[in-house]
Amino acid sequence: MGQPITTNPVLIAAINMTVVFCVLYGLSLMVRLITMIDPTQKKKVTITEAPEELKQVSVVAEQETSDEEDYDEMIILFTAAIAAYGHSGAKIVAIRPVGGSTWTQAARMEGANLRNGMF
């Protein structure tokens, strides 16, 4: 009774991997079951065909807005926000999206805070 059934390492590895994958498959089944009976999950809404009048209204609304109007509104909003923050004499030179990862943005903010703290 104290001796192992096999000493073949390949067979032991195969048995261990089989047990691990069976447990993982069982856990995935449990997760699927929980998501099926989850009461907090939003219910799926079936989309019906919209009447022809609504389609025409949405097409007209999409044509009325243009990129230039949106850009002008953005500039007005940014200028108002900067003025509300207390920099009424500031001149906006350029507006461009900040790209990159969160870490890059955090480093930029930290650098700006350090520069503001020096003066």
C-alpha cells in the first residue's frame, strides 16, 4: 500500500493534467450556470423594425449635424471650462485628443503637478 501505482513520469503528468482540465471545465460550467440564472443581469431586448417615419426623421437629423459644428461647440465648451476654472486670459492654441495609455497620462499629470508646485 505504501508504494506508488506507477513511477512513469509521463503517465503521472498526463493524469495530473487530466485532473486539472476536468476541474477547469467544471468551473467553467458553474460560471455559465451562474450567468444564466443571475438576477442582476440585464434582460435582452428584441429590436423590432422601426416605422418608416422614424427612419426618415433619423436620417434628416444625421444630415443636419456636421463635423465643423461639433468642433465649434467643443471649442466653446473648452473655452468656457477654462474660464470657469479661473484662467480667463488664457488663449487656446490647439485642441487635440490625448492618446496613449493610462500610465502615460498619469506620468504627464504628475509632471505637471510637480512643475506647478515649484513655482
